[in-house]
Amino acid sequence: MALAEGQRTALKNLARKHAGEDVDWINIADARALTDLGYAQRDRVGWKITPEGIAALAALND
């Protein structure tokens, strides 16, 4: 899978956020790109990683 560096950073930050950690801001353009790929979603409280995003991040770390 080919993600831009900013998208990788956003995906990692979303995973850290999902784990309950404090994270830096998430670049909106990168988060939208992740949403288009199904790796993130936007709700009333902000961006969240999806199960597909968690799997994609695990694949990046292999």
C-alpha cells in the first residue's frame, strides 16, 4: 500500500488517539484521504481510525 508520509503520520496519530493517548493535530487533507481509503472516519467529536485503518497500519509495520 502506498501512503504519503503525511497520511502515515495521520494514521499513526489516529491509532494513538484510539489507544487513549494524547496526539498532535491531525492534518485535515491527510485525514480526508484516509477516509477515502476507508482507514478513518469523521464523527461529531473528530477523526477516528477504522478497523481497516488499524489493519493497514499493522501491514505498514510488517
